[in-house]
Amino acid sequence: MLRMDVEIAKKRIADELFYEEEVAQAAALSAVLLSKKPRRERSHDEPRNNNWWSQGYDSWDDAAFKKRLRVSRDTFEFILAEIENDITKEPTPMKPHPTPPATQLALCLYRLAHGCTFLTVGDLFGVAAPTAHCIFMEVCKTIVKTLYDRFVFLPRTPEEWTNELQKFLENWEFPCVGAWDGFHVYVSTNLKNFYSYKKRYSVTNMGFIGYNKRFMWAAVGAPGSTHDSRLLRSCEIYSQFEEGHALPNRSLNLHPHGEIPLATVGDSAFPSRPWLLKPYKEGTRVPQQRYFNMRLCSARVVSEHAYGMLKGRWRILYKKTECALDNIKVIIMVCICLHNICIHRNDPCKERWRLQVNELNLIRGSGQAGDADTIREVISNWLWGIREERDAN
């Protein structure tokens, strides 16, 4: 009798739980149905055409083509041939006529060159703004993945380093193999550590520039508050230079003042190292030191010229870059890669595109003196001796 009462109680409890569950589900479903807004029918796609690009691609002469995309037609075809297989789209039921690779590349270059919105560039190339965004980022990532390491690299042999040294001596009469400098790119963010000393939000970037304004190395995308010296020290390349793995073990004889190792140059914001020479303190009254500073600055001007060409050709870096922080590194890297490709293919940057030094947002600052004073003194004596010989003649 007791066992039968227990079974009846269990059955009653199970029935009550089942009923409560049904009531709860019905109440939840009712709440969803009451709160759900009626689904709007999808509006018709806006009529689009890409006549501006398709007709221009066939009819523009070389000058008109370069005016719009900032690269020559030959350079455009070279880049397209390198990445075409990676950006070719297969037809799908939803999109039976995908955007051709040439149009994708042109869309990407146009936005890099002019920094316009995705709505504007989409209208020019006959695609919707979200599609333009997807195409732009995919092409940028493909270029970086495929071409960046091929065109942005340190000299690979002692002979290539020696060639850099000879060109700096020939053009600027200073014994170095490259110049370091940093620059800012303004971005859309309110994160505190991206607020730079220029009173704007930006990312800090740094380049190591060769005699022909080519980027031999670059670090991009650090928060704008990062100091120049700190950024360099945090990079692997700093350890490579410190340990003697980057520069070949060669020396330059500055007769009769002594020998110096191969060295690079930077401004006062950088640490003073045997392989990284910086100017004497600004305002020095010693004529020999002032002359050394003048010659070092003349060699370091290659970095300012490189940044003027970079930001002048690819204006997306000159304006406030409207993109997510996760994408800003890719955009800066693709601009650097394209800059080097143009140099490699003798595709010059027009003079009117270049920006003046005071427009480049270069990093300036003060640094601490290091243990490179001896090397700097040898070069200073050598340069001063050359000047005295010229004055005597």
C-alpha cells in the first residue's frame, strides 16, 4: 500500500512538471512573437555600373592611368600577375559574375592613393560599399602575403651593404649604410595609449631606409604614445644589430683618424650605439660638431624623402585612416610594399605628390648618450679634415 502511494506521488509530480514546462514554453513563444518586429522585405539592389573603370582601363593613356591609381600601367600589370590567382573569385548562385581581379586591384590602389570612403570607391567600380570593404582588405592582405618579403628586406650580402655605404658616401659624403626614422599615422580610436604628443590619436611606425629611399625594414602599428627608442629596442632587429648578426663584420678606414665599423644614422630620439650614430646635442657651439651634425642630417634626409614619397603617393596614410585598428598594420605594410615595388620598377613618384617635411608627422625627441662617442669622434675628425682640405684648396 505504501509503495503504491509513492508511485502515485511520483506520477503526480512528473505530470505537474510537464504541465509547468508546457506553460513556460508557451509563454516564452508568446513573448517572442509579441516582441518580434515584422520582417521587412529586402529592398532592390541599387543599380550600379563600373563604366568609369572598365572604359578607362581600356582608354586611359599612361599619364591618365597613373594619375588615378598612382602607379604606371606596367607596374599595375606586374602586381596583377603576381596576385591574380589568389584573388580570382569562382561564380556562385548568389553572384554569378564575380568582380574581376583587375577591378579588385584597381579598387584597392585607388583607395590607397586617395583615402576616399568605401561608398565613393564602390560607386566608381560598380560594387556596394560593404563589398568594396571586403575586396580592399583581401587585396591588401594578399599583396602583403605575396610580395612584402620579396621587396622589403635588408641587404643579404656584404657586397650589398658595401654598395649602400658607397652610395651614401657618393651622394651625402657620410659613412653610413642606412637611416632610421619614425612617423605617425592618424587613426580613428579613443584608446588612451594611442594619444600621441601631437595631441591626436595615432599609431607609431619606424623604417630603416636605404640610399635610394627604399624601405629595408619597417615596424608598424605601435600605439602613438610609444617613444621612438622604446619601439626600436622592442624589435628583433635591435638584438640582431646588437649581437652583430645584421651588419657584416667589416670596417671602414678613415685615414689618418682610424677605422670604424659599418654604422647607421638616426636623429636625437634614438639610442646612441656603435652601429647607430646620432647628432651631437642641439645648439652645440663647437664648429666641428656642428659640421658633423650637418653632414649626418644630410645623410638622414633619405628617410624624410622616403616618407614624403610614401605619404604623398598613398594619401590614405596622410589623412586620418578610417579603419579598425586590427587592419591599420596591413594598410601601412601594403603601402610600404607598393612604395618599394615602384622603386624597383623605376616607377617614380611625381614631385607634386610628395609632402614637405613639416607635413610628415615625423617623430622627434631627445635621447640619452651612449657608448658610441669614440666612433662619432673619429667620423667628426675625418669630416672636419676633408672640409679643411677643401678650404685650403
